[in-house]
Amino acid sequence: MAQFDEFKSILKNAIRTRNQDAGEQFVWRRFMSDDLLFEQELLEDDLRKEALVWWESGHQAQMRGELDKAIELYSRSIEIFPTAEAYTFRGWAKSFQGRIDEAIAECHRAIAVDPDYGNPYNDIGAYLIQQGDHRNAIPWLERALRATRYECYFYPHFNLGRIYEQQGDLIRAMNCYKAAYDENNQYVQALKAYRRLQGRLN
């Protein structure tokens, strides 16, 4: 770092003392800015990796049922480097404590950090279903299906199926359950829901 600072000082002096035109000076300044940006990116990468360690510890604590501990660890992860994952999972932990409004707020924070991350959209929809607000849950679940960084599209399909079934639109519900199962053949809950409605219609 000291050598780099010395190098920057030499460059600055060169810019001040050399008889350069405006274009040459811009190139020198741009070069220094790129170096500083590179250092910043390295620092952010280190912080992101450290935050991931705390997030993983929080997830492990949550899987053990230690919700307060999990929330504490997720919070530590966010303090180091805010990520959509940490906000979303902190909300998830809070939802198990019945703190649904706080869970929804955490999802909004996650979306602000990374609008492409699909989990918080689905989670907001699921929390609204839990609160009985099916109408407002639908657009959030649809946004989850459009998210570009998401590995669990079967969840919003299934949750939409729950809403349409509750509304009495059984055909539409069946299509959602089928879409959920098509996305993940291990998600037998969707297959069971599809067959249950199929039996009612036959």
C-alpha cells in the first residue's frame, strides 16, 4: 500500500510538472482512478466473502431452530456487507417468530440491494397469503417468476396455485401446481395438490 501511495504521488507530480495537453492529463487521471477502483473492488470482495461466512452461520443456526441467534448472525453479515440474501433470510427468521410485517420490510430491503434476486418477491407474496391478503400477493409472486437470479421458481407457481384454489379457480390452480412440479420434480407437494384438484374435478 505504501509503494502504491508513493506511485500515485509520483504520477500526480508528473501531471503537474509535465507540459501535457488536456487529453494526456485525462489519461493519467483516468489511470489513477482505475487503480483506486480496483483496490475498492478488492476490498468489497473481501467484505462480501466475510459477510457470506456470517450468513452461512446464521442459516445453520436457523436450521437448528435458534432463531434469535440466526437473526443476530444475519445482522452481523449485513453490517459487514449488505446482501439481498442476508436481508431475506433475516426476514424469514423473523416470520417464524410471527413478526410478519418486519419480515416483509426485510424483503423490501433485499429488493433495494438486488432487484434481480427472486426470493424476496416470493416471500412477500407468501407473507401476504399468511395475512389473508391474496389480491396483493399475486403481483409479488408474478414478479418472482420474472426474477433473473432465482433458483426456486416452483415456489411462486405453487403459491399462486394456493391463491387460485382459494378463489375457486381450480383449473388455473391446477395449471400453477403443474408448473411448480414441472420446475422441480422433487416438489411432491405440488403433485399432490394437482392430483387432489384433479380428483375433485373428475
